[in-house]
Amino acid sequence: MSIIFSGFEWDKGTSDKSRLKHGVTCEEAEKTFLGKNFVFPDLKHSTPTEERFILFGETRQNKPLLVAFTVRDKKARVISARPMSQKERTWYEKEKRDQNY
């Protein structure tokens, strides 16, 4: 899936929660967009006025992250960034092998 945006937008609550609760910095979450990743529509949390997405990717240090985001005013607005669960990591590693990443 290809999504076009021209930067990132964070609100203070989201950036603090990602860093303090999940140990993920804004910079780490943003780097997952630059590498090989898998992006899917988040049908559970999308609304008629706002489409949300889930990204499975890695930081440059190979830290696997799940990033929930939307696009507002041509910017990716991060809703949540956290390490992948074990089940998510298992799926992600299998997909990378299957896709020859």
C-alpha cells in the first residue's frame, strides 16, 4: 500500500506515551516509514471522516515496531507507536521471509 505524505505530526500526549510507556521515541517511529514495512488499513478504528492505518516495520537498529497513524493535511499523524507483540513479530518475520525482504 502506498500512502503519500510530506512529514510527521505528533501531539505531546502521544509522543510522551510512546516514549514513557512503550520506550519508543518519535525518531524511531518515523524511521519505520523509511525502511521496508507493511501497511494496512485499520478498519476497526477508521471512521467515515478519517482513515487510519497500521504499519509494521523496523527501526535502523532492527527494533520491530507497530505504528498506528492517519494522514491529516498531508502529514502522517502518529496515533500510537509501540514494540510489536510476540505474535506480531512472528507474523512480521514470516512475511519478510515470504516477501524476500
